[in-house]
Amino acid sequence: MPKLDATHIAERLRTRLADLEAGKEVAAKDIRALLTPEQIAAMEAAWTEQQKLRKVATARTDEEKQALGWKTKRDIHIEAYKQAIADSSKNLASELRKMQEQADIRQFRIYMDTLIKAEEDGYTKEQAKSMANNALTRAGLRRMDGAIVGTVGLRQRDREIRRLEEEIKAHIRKNMTAEEKEQADLLEEYEKSNRKNRR
């Protein structure tokens, strides 16, 4: 199973907190799974304090319990999760930077390894670059030449959106007047020449 990154953990913490606040039953192992050892230790220390408080002071009504500072185990879990979410929010920017750096390093390593191997195998410089960019596409990373290739690397939702856009464009084109079609063709030709010039 792949390791969870900071964005996954933050989202799961929020989901688990919502379950706790809604009164749903959450297993102890599931509560501990997303917390760091320090956060678990703080949660256990808070529960130990509550047990000591219960031995020292007795309360019969909810108002008395609240006045004495009594908390249920669920309350302590909710506080621990709120603290964990606050901690993860502080670290999210640095975690995202770290993930971006790792992705950049991986991209560069794949590109250079493929490029060097292709040149050693006798391919020309251009062929080697093309092979290296293809390796990046297969890995689901951004190509060094900036080209966007088909739907490789797109999620199912993105492919569906792209398909719907094409259907809408086809429907609009079908209902165009002759003058509108001529304008659309001119615009398409202009964009095509711009792309060609950029290359």
C-alpha cells in the first residue's frame, strides 16, 4: 500500500473528525492510525488526567461535570484530532514543496537516465530527447519539451470532461451558420499557425 502524503492525511483527519463529532463509532486502532506518536502520547496523557480528576472530584449532573472539567474519551479524541488538523495545516506548505522537489528530482532522473541510455545505444540527440520525453509521459510526469500528449496521465474525470467538451463543440459547429463556420475555420487556421511558429 502506498504511503500517505500530507494532503491525504489532512483529508482523512477531517473525515474522521466529522465521524467523531457526528457520534459515529470509530475503532481505537482507526483513531490512532492517523496520529503521530507525540499526538497519541498527548491524547493518552489527557485521558490519564481525566481519570485522576474523576477519582478526586465526583459529579452527578452534566453541569457539575462540565464545571469540574470532565471530558469523555470521545471529547479527548476530538480535541486530539483538531490539534492534529491544526498541526497538519501548518506543515502543509512545506510538505507540498517537498513533494514538488521530489517530483522534479524524479522527472529529471527519468529524463537523464533515458537520454543517456538512448545516446549510448546509438540514437541521435533528437531521437534520444524524444525517447526521454516519452519515458516521462509513461511515468505520468510533465514532459521537458512541454508537449501535452493525448489523454495519457489524465484521470478518468479529466478524460470524461474532454470528451464532453468535444461533443459540445461538435454540436455548436453543427448549428452554426455559414458565416460563423467561416469565422471558426479562420480562427482554427490562425491558432494552428501560431502553434507551428512556436515550435
